[in-house]
Amino acid sequence: MTHEHIGQIINNAIREYGHHTALRYKDKEHWASLTYEQMGQKINNLVCAMIKADVKRGDRVGIYSANRYEWAITDFACILIGAVSVPIYSTNTKEQAEFIIRNAGLNIIFVGDAGQYENVATVRIQNRPLTIISYDPDIAIDPKVAHYFNIFIKIKDPDPYAQEIKQRQEQIRKDDTLTIIYTSGTTGNPKGVMLTHKNIFHQFRALDDHFTVTREDVSLCFLPLSHVYERMWSYYVYMKGAVHTYLEDPKKVIETLQEIRPTAMVSVPRLYEKIYAAIHNAQENSSALKQFLFKQAIKTGEKYHLSIKKNHSLSFGLNLKYKILDKLVLSKIREIVGGNKNFFSAGGAPLEQSIEEFFFACGLLICQGYGLTETSPMITFNTPDCFRFGTAGKPVPECEVKIADDGEILVRGDQVMKGYYNNPEKTAQEIVDGWFKTGDIGEFDQDGFLRITDRIKELIITSGGKNIAPQRIETMVGKDFFIEQIVAIGDRRKFISALVVPSMEALENWAQKKGIAHESINELINHPDVLAFYRKRIDLHSRQLARYETIKNFTLLPRAFTIEDEEITPTMKLKRKNINTKYHDLIDSMYSYQG
């Protein structure tokens, strides 16, 4: 059957998997669930309520909330009445949210908590108050402009709406705008990326060709649903009849992994970096015997899984050694992430090769990919049957990728966006002759695997003329257990320096063990022993860097970079220009003493 829109996919899943569990969510301290049939009833009630509220075909509908199942219900309802959902990151500030509301021309918005409600409560569009629907029934709202979700969706009789719902769905076409996702943008205001049903169908076909997901699978939804990566994956999970588990607080991801034991999920590299760093830090402080067993287990696991990948026969000795070390060491590492996985996926930023290899040795394959919001998102991916560590994989099916003369990655295919909302000039700049200009620099190896070097606009050119990719430095050094954030500095400077945000809890614990007394964070991060400790760790992780890429000087910062201070985006990308401006004097001081 040929589908015209995502709504048909959802309706089919509701019919086919009716009594099977569709989703789980935390209700207070306990997990609750909805079947596909129950999810369908809620979607239909919201569809009726939105029609009753005069939401028309093509209207933009805002969703400003952390992950929760009501987010998905709202998104699906928008699809089924031909409206266009406009997600806003739950961490966006009042000013950022208001920009999107005005730019997209929203008249109605769904919010998750009191903070988000307060950020939009006073916004007026064309002298009319914004209609607000609150998912949280416990916050105080103004009944003149706001409603509680659980009351809003109460429809006594849905039958009178059935004919209009049917007509609206029949009018939807593949090229219609499904959603407008505002890029978080490291410079300037965000741009509204218009994605169509056709864009998402392209991604489904790519996944179908290389991944197996069934109704037996369980997925954890912890990346923001405002992020295209999690959004596309969520559609696919329901298409396959699997179980999707919503996590509202991403800080609880590790404990939730162990609790719900997902079999497949998407993530960004930071999760894997934190787990990798914590495991290796624990090893540094363990007994000599445990360190020996750990190293032997990783070495044996890598050899074992590579042999299986290459279809080599396993010797009796390797098989026996692996079983013993797997029971003693590797299985315990897998338990940290909730047991065995069909696959993990990583995107949004490069994942350091040694981390991929480590998880692979433990029996956990991370399929790293590459893409952007403008490409729905996947351009390339590694798959369970075809992967190479240290790369972003090969182009997905039905997608052309080429490298321009200046090294920029260009892409053409059905996953490329319709354009930027209300911004034809920018659309024309970024899509030329059907080729989308990614802004990333990369190269293909001899077997067709893509390696991402950096962003064109983020390349550092030192005063000595060396072209340096800061992301490579930050990925290698930033995986350290004692580093929370790092930004490499050096454009038009003599050498590379860095601003480093320590992992404060880890540093405090280390300082306590070392007997380093301090009365403040500032005193701690400027202590000679702490600076020497970080110097050693930075050098340790810089061994694979060229001499001119290594960090010659660094400064520890007393607090993390934040979205509120315009230092990072909601997707945790560094706003380098803002950071360079804000910390200009501090950066200058790292160069002045060396002349």
C-alpha cells in the first residue's frame, strides 16, 4: 500500500497492534502505559478538540515541552487534521520561544510545565492572546487564554467530527509540510526547516533496508522530541508496533536504561562518552587484578566480535576465554545500559573512534550516522551489516552525496527539506541545483565511508597558517571523565588553547581524596595540583593529535556554558562566536604570558 502521509502510518499501527503496548511514561513514581488502541482514542479526541477550537488545515501549532507522551499525541493529532506542528525546545528561553511563535505565526501552543507556560502567557499575536494548552494539570493558568490538556480533549461525542476528519486526511499529500523545526543555530536567529511527509518516508525506506525493528522491541525516547533525529525515529518505532518509553528528564537516562532495558534507541555521543569515562575512571581506581581482567576482557571481546563480523570461525580457546571474561566483566558493562541491544545509534556530533571500539568489544554496536535537520536527518549511516569505526558510514539509499572543491559536503535526495519557512532567500542560498549545502567538511575513504572533519565556519586558522578542526580536539579531549565541556580556541592566534569546564562532582571527589582544601570553586580550579592534574589528562588524550593541534594552554571555568547565556544551543552545540566575545579577556590572558 502506498502512503500519502504519516497519519496513515499511525492509523494502520493503531488498527494492527491495537491491544499491544504502544508507550510507557512515568506517572509520579510509577510507570504507566497505553496500548495502541488507547493511544488512538486520545489522538482522536484531540483531533476533535482541535477542530472544535477552529484549528484549520495548514495552521501552525506549537509544542513547547519536554518529552512526554502527550507531546506525541499532539503531534499525531496535528498530522491527522492537516495542521503543521512547530516544536520548541523545552529549554528555550522566553525570548527564543517568542521568536519562534511570531516567526511561525502560531495561534495555539501546547506547553509542558509552569516555566514554559509563564514564558508564553503574555504573548499576543495580531493583538490576540495566544491560546495555551497545558499538559500539566497542576500548574496555575489563566482560564481566559489557557486550558488543561486532560480537560481540553474531553469530547462527549466524536461522531459529528468524523466526516471532516476523513476529508482533511484525504486532502493531505506527500509534499505537504508535516512540521517546521527551528534549527538551534550557532549564529543568529534560528531558521524554520519545513519537512514534508515525503522527507520522512525516505528515512523509513533507508531504515527498512538495513535495520530490523519489530513489535518485540522497546525504545527509550530521551533525546528531545524537538530534535528531528528522535522525532523521525519515534515515528518509525510506532510504524513497527514497538514500545516507546518517554523520559521527561534526560539526566535520569542511565538509571532509566537499567529500569526499562530498551533493545534499540537513538542517542547523541555525550551519553556514550559519559558511560565510557565513568567506566574507565572506575578502572583507574580498582585493584591490579581487576584492571588486568578488564584489559583482557576488552581485548578478547574485540577479537571475538570482529571474528563474528568477518564470518571467521571461532577457535575453542577464544570462545572459552570470551565466555569466561564476558561473565566476569563484559556482561556487567552491558548491564549499565540495560542489557543486550539490537543496536545503538549515534548522531548529532562525531563519536570518538576509541569509544565505538570499546562498546563493540563489550557486545554493544553503536551505529554512528550523519545528518542535519534540513535532511530529515540521515545522510549517511553505519549499519549492523556495514560499519567502519571513526566514520559516519555510507550514504543512505536513494541519496547522492558529493564533496565540493572546497571540501563541503553536498547532498541531494528526497530527504532534503522543502525549504526555510518564510525565507526564500536563505533557501536559495542553501539549495543550489537541487544540492543542499551542509556547511560541513568531509571526505570519503577508499571504500565509500564518509569522515566528517568539521564545520566550514568553525575551522581554526592559526597565525602560522595551520588549518585546524576544533571539533576533533574537543572530541578527543572532552571524553575525559573529569571534563564536562571544552572549547578549543586559536583562530588567528599562535597556538591552540582551551576553555575547560570541569565535571564538578568528579573534581570535588578527587580533591577530597587528595586532601585539597578549598573554600570556593574558584579556589579549587586555580589550585596548582588541580591545574597539574588537568594538564596531565589533557596531554594524555592528545597523543594522537599533531603537535600544532595540541592544547598549549587552558583555563578552567567555574561554571558550565548554558543556553540561557547564549553560549550553547538547545542541542548542546557551542556558540563559538559568543564564547569568544564573552571570554575575550580571559582568552587573551592565555596568550599574553607566552608572548
